[in-house]
Amino acid sequence: MNILAHRGNLTGPDPARENTLERISLALAAGFGVETDIRRAAQGFYISHDVAPFSASADASRHAALWRRYPRQAIALNVKELGAEKPLIEFLSQTETAFQVFLFDLELLEAEPGVTAAIYSRLAPQVRLAARVSDRDEPVDGALANRAAGIVWLDEFDRRWAGADDVARLHDAGKSIYAVSPELHGFSFSRAQSRWDDFMRWGIAGVCTDFPVALRQHMTGSARSVGVATEVSCSASS
């Protein structure tokens, strides 16, 4: 299961440093993928969750050069604005990162879900796209109908709504699933750990979290537990 460091955070939310080149560099160097936010100004694309003045440190070209140093690690790009579809595709092509990223949260910007994904798909079929599913009027059927998106971004804002059957339907349709860890929406760390177990059991492709280090440790611990249980079972049967 791939782990995406939410805005480059490693051990919890850090608003003062998240999405910075330094923080994302540390996350990638630690072996994690990254979820980050991309915007456009007159000077070019830049990395920021909120609208901000363009700066050299936020210049998306510098970030893209960093991503390329870790070609096996996924970059989930939260697209924050409509209207720059062609320039963004050109940017990804010029920076040689189109193979590495996937674009998501397009539905949060558009009046009709799926329209922007279709535009991106026509411009660059090789760029991966994600369709949203959530407990806020973004049903599984909507993601299944989005043929341009091979990935699903699974979000749980207010409750644990997703189940094994939902995941199975998406997998059966050939969709990869990246899930948002519960703490990103204010749930407790223990609630997040419990959901991580579900995500692993369901074979979800990746999880976006503010606690990637803890999730990796949790995964390692779970794998060891399974190994011990298997060894005990084999010994008992022999």
C-alpha cells in the first residue's frame, strides 16, 4: 500500500512548513509519495493550498525537479483552479512528470462532475486522473461512470461510510483506490489506525495521511502479526 505524505507532513500536521520544498523533500527522501496542491499565477504554476503570492520557493518547476529524483514515488496533485488545463498538461510534459503524477479533486471545482477529467483525458490520455467518492453526494456510481479516471479518491468527511463491497465494486471496474486517512477530517488517531487496518485488508492502493511514519510502522507491525499467526497455525497443524 502506497503512503502519501499529506502536503509533505511526516509526523502530524505542520501548517507552518507543509507544502514547502524542504518538507516535501524530506517526505520523498523517507520513501513516501506526496499529496500536494498546485495553483497558477501569471509567473507560472506554484505549490500552495491557499492563494498566495508567487515565490521562488513555491515555484512548481522546482518542485517538479525534486519529484523527478524519486520517479517511483507517486505525486497526487490537488488541482485548485479550473481554466488552466492545457497549460498544466504542458507543464507536466515540459518537466517530464506526467508519468508520475495523478490529478484529483476536479469535482470540487466544476459544476458538472467529470467534465474537467474528460478535458484532461482528451489533452493527454497518459496523465492519470482520479474521481472522487465520498459521503457528500459523491457516490461510487459517479466514479464508475467517469471513464477518464482510472483512480478513485475515497474520502470520508463525516462518517465511515465505505465498506468492502464498495471497494470490491471499484476494483472489479479496474479502478485503483487512494483513501484519505480519518485524521485529516478531525477524527482521532486511534480512529485512523482502525481505518488503516480496513484499508490494508481491502487491498487499497494508497492512503493519504499526516502521519506517514506512523502508518508505515503500523503496516510493518500488522505484517509481523500476520507472520506470527501463520507460523503458529502451521506449527499447530504439523
